[in-house]
Amino acid sequence: MSERRENARERGRKRQSSRGAYGMCLALSLSLLFLLILGLLLPLRPSYSESEKRKLAELPAPSLRTLSDGSWFRDFSSWYSDTFPFREELLSWEASLEKYYGFQGEAIYSKGERKKESIPETAGETAPTLAFSAPETESAEESREAETAPETDAEGNLILKKQDTKGVHVQGEQAGTVYVTGNCGYELYYFSQENMRSHASLMNTVRSLLPEDISLYSMIVPNSFGIKLSPAVQEKLASSGMDQAISYSYSLMGEKVKRVSIYEELLSHKEEYIYFHTDHHWTQRGAYYAYLVFCKEKGFTPHALSEYQKREYPGFYGSFYFATKRAEALKVNPDTVRAYLPLATNKMHFRDPKGQEGDALVINDANTMSAGNRYSCFLMGDNAFTEIDNPNRNDGSAIALVKDSYGNAFAPFLVDHYQHVYVFDYRYYREDFVAFLREHQVKDVLFLNNIMSLGANSAKEMMGMFH
């Protein structure tokens, strides 16, 4: 009798346990189904990451080929994982949890191994000029011929294939390997002889393509790692000497390329706020010291920083902050963008990367911008072309500034010294640059490039401005 009661109780417990397990499985399944439906709701899925400055993966269109070879399922998985709803909020929440574990004093956030090369003491001959090869096509035979083409043409010019820019989306600038210490981020620099020679070859080529009456200037801008950190720290991190690297590239340029060497000037102000803590750019104060060197080269009388009207925009988190997945060490040390308005005018005309034209301000209100985009207060960010006309000058003077985003903070200082300031972003401008210079009687051309952007790829993009 007691045995039957015990068996009955056991069967009851099993049924209860089974019902509990079934209920848990049902609840879990419904939760997963809810999350799946939520995840598939397209209006909730972001298409662009403000923090990473990039377009997120797109929902792939199925086809017989992609379905049969399985590539559609891989692309769908990439899209699904890259565009999950509330992406920015969840990443920020993840970063806030990370502060509770791990050592937060120093950290390196790497995007892969980099090889350190020794910097030659002497350059030897100047770098050869560049030449375009025939335009690339879909022909397999032409492709094979291109692979075996000589590295120089009959005149000794380096051959550089012209890029097809149709349909190419150029991403915003992103940080590479980031070293965080003292609540500040620094992008490590590794010397590449090929990259520095490519830039020197580019400048020699540009010089050969410009009319003789146009002066060509080259300004290579060091980043915060090369200026703010001591040589001992740089050596500990197996990095390269940025001053030597810049000097090496300059030594490969021909005599008719005028070098604007700003390294020592920036180094003498290293204790000042000349680079952002959470971003790879220099501040406009840093750009101002480069402007002083340019004025000396040109024979201009520079304006004192105190002469300009200043605007301040706090709460800026830049590329380092997002490259480190919102490191707590940087979160507690946000930047303030300090901008200085040109004396003559704050108006400009621009054409964006998509070809749309409009009017804007040289210095814009960054309070209306997201925390990650406040550097865009300078020139409204990276546009293909920008024109600033000085109403106080009528002498026909004009300068063409060919730049990456470092040039955005520098351009406002040029406004008071020229009647016309033309700004070209080489990543987007694809019209005939030399024809523009002739038509607008431009006599000064300044290539301003941060050292991290120099290399064969950027040389190709810059050569895309020449027809």
C-alpha cells in the first residue's frame, strides 16, 4: 500500500517536473521567437553607425546563384549580426560593464600585427614620378597582362593603375592600433618605406603636372603619438620615429616641391591641447601652430590666436573612443572642440561627396551634432569641394588646399590671407584639378596630409584628380 502511494507521488513529481520543463521551453521558445521577429523588423535596424563612421551591412537580395552557392545565407548572417536593433545603445552598455573587470591603466586595441621597418639615414635619389596604366576592364586577358606589367614605363615613371571609383563607398577615417594611457588615446605609427616613397613620388608627379608659375607645398602632419609621447614610450611600443619618417619622405621630393616642416613647432607646444584625447585629429590650436609655419614660408604676417572669435563645444567623443569600444578610460575624459572663426567671413559654398551643392558656415554649431561628429563643425566635415571667398580682398589671390580631414581645422586660418580659398578632398573630387587651377588663376597649391594616411592607396586617390 505504502509502495503504491510512493509510486503515485513519484509519478506526480515527474508530471510536475515535465510540466515545468515544458513551460520553461515554451517560454524560452516564445522569447527567442519574439527576439527574432524584433530583429527582423527593418525600421528598427540601423543602416549607418555614427560611432564607427561606416555604413553597416545591407540586406542581400536573393538570386538563384547566391541561394545555390550559399553566399546569400552568409551575407544574410553578416547583415543580421551587423545591424541588430538598438546597436549603439547595446554597445555602450557593454562598454560600461567592461570597466568592472580588467586593468584599466594602459591598454592596446590592435587591428592586427604591424611590422616595424628601419628608417634609412639617407634617401639617395629623389623618388620617381608616377604614371597611369591603361584603365582596368573586366577582360581576363587584360587582367593577366596587368599582373605582369613592368613597374615603370619607358620613361622611368612608376606605373600606378587608375582606380575605378564608380559605386565605391569611401568610408570615414577610422583609427588603427590605439594605445590608451593616462585617459588619452594614441594611434601607433609604424614606418613603411613604400608608403613614404609613394607620397614623395606623388608630390614629384604633381609638381611635373602643374604649370611652372604655380607654387607647390607639402605639409605632412604628425599625429599625437609622435608628438605627445616620449621617444622612450614609443620605443617600448616598438613604434617608429615620426620625425625621421617625415624627413625621409621630404628628402625624396624634388627641389621644386616646397616642404612645410611643422614637426618641431608642434613638439615645442606638446604640453598644450593640440590633439584630442579621444580622437585621431589635431585640435584647431594644433592646426594654428602649423599655420604659423606656413605663414613664415609664405612671408605672411600671421594673426594672433587672441584675434579670433572662439566657440567651444564640449562633450566630443572621437574615433579612439569608438575604436576601443567606448573604453572607460576615455569616457571619463571627453574632449572640447574649440573653434576659431575667420576674421573676414564665416560663409562658404560646398559640394558634398554625392555632388549636391549648398551654402554653409566655415565654423558650424557643433551643439547640433552628435557627440561623435563634432569635429565636423569645421567646414561641415569632408566635402568634395569647398569655396570660401574673402570680401575684404580684391587682389585675385587664391590657394588650393588638397587635404584629408586634418585640413578641415587648418583651412579657416587661410581665409584672411587670400581672396579665394578652394578646398579639395582627394577622396571625393574627380574633376580636372589642373584645369580648375588654370581657370581660377590659382598660384598656390598646398597638399596637407596626416602621416597615417600616406601610402600607395592614397597616392592613387590623389592621382584621380588629374586627367
